[in-house]
Amino acid sequence: MKQQVKRVIKKNIPARYLELFSTRAVAITKIPNKGSVISDFFIFRCENGWETFFECLDFDRLLNAESHGLSKKLQFCFYSKNGHFIAEKEVVISSTIKSTLLINKIASDLKINQDGLFTIFHPQKELWISKNKSFLAERGYIGYANAQKGLIKGYVHGNLDAIARSGVKTKDQLLGNYSFFKKEYHLQHCLESSYSYELFLVNPTTKKQSFTVVEYGNDIKKTKLSIPSKGMYMYTKAVDKNASNSTIIIESKLYLARPVVFKIMPSSFDVFHG
């Protein structure tokens, strides 16, 4: 009974209000509506020679012993950098356990030729996970390639539960929580001055959010920015071999303002969570 009461409170009262009474009550993301399927907001790159891939797993075959490996239909939704919904496309994947999808091709079919965000919603099936008050969530591995920056793909897994869908005609539910108070996210990587970096920040909340990126190097540099709901921003750091290495702190009201970081080297690149 006690756990059920806690669940009802967390589901119906925003985390920023619960935080006024106890920091232990804070949840990074909201509890989705019953029967929902969940997706991260994945960063789509197609500008300046970038290609974006997704390693798509057949969840039905992995979780449902009675599945016979039939082809599956997934819903791909695309959003602009400013958080505007662009288009949605149903994609049929093969009966294999894992399929590598070129997101550029899917976006091109929808006449999308700019960087943005995308989500993936798996079929809403009655699996045992639903009966145990759990949800199917897509936070899998996304790959990036750019022939101008090396011959090897870079991979990074999803960041967090960002958006939920409980039906075709139901409005999607944003899952990001935020606080009344300023939070700090300390980037767990030292930015080396001989390389360039691109940090992608995403806003999975229902409100426009303000951020301050504080870079500590030879001097302290502060960059203030705002990201609309369902939008993203790319913070760049250029090569400066005369400067010292630097560290980054991201100030915002998000409980987890964790960026996806691209480290650009002379003949290769790396991508990882900060």
C-alpha cells in the first residue's frame, strides 16, 4: 500500500513541488500513462557530411517467447532544432533480431535535410512487462559516421526516457522533469584544447528551458541560451592550441542536463555522454 501511494503521488504531483519537501522524492523523469511506449529524443545529424544510424532491436522477439519473428512496424517521428514536429513515418523492419537503419534515408523520404531530433515508438503489444507496471522504452544505440572525419562509426546509447505514446490518437506525453531551483551538471570529461568539441543539449520538458554553459579554462566563459520544448542546441568549442584544457558546468533547472558530446580529432571522432 505504501509503495502504491508513493507511485500515485509521484505520478500526479510534479517533481519540483515534491522537492520542496524532500530531495529524495525527486525523479528525473515522469511516470508515463498506462499502456505507453517510450522513446528517447535521439540526435539526428545529416548536415556537413554526417550520417546517422540506429541499431534497432526486435523487442517483441526478445521479450515474447511466442513471437514468430514476423516483420514489425515502427513509428519514426522527426522534430526540428526548435522543437517543431516535422513528420512521422512508419518503417517496417525485418524479422531479424537486430537491424541497422540509416536514419538519413528515412528523413530524406520525408524531405528532411537539416539536423534535429527523432523518436522511435515500438508496436504497443500486451506483453508481460505491462502487467508488471513497466514500459517498453527505446534508448538503444545510435551510430554516427562522417567520411570527412574518419572511416569508423561512433556509437552512443540513449540518454533518458523523454517522450511516451499511449495511442495513435493520443497526444504524446513529455517525460522530462525540472526543478524550481538551479542545478549543475559537471561534464565528466576534460576538453582538450587541441581538439574541437560539439555538445548537444536536449529539452525533454513541456516548457522552454534556460541554460548557462560555463567553461573554465584560461578564463571563465559563460554562454546563456534557451531551448524550446522538444528542441536541441549545439554548443561548440573550437581548437585553440594556445589555451589550456577546460572543464564544463551546465547550469539549468533540469535534473539531468547531460549532453551528447562529439570530440573531433584530426582523422577521427568520438561520441559519448558527458
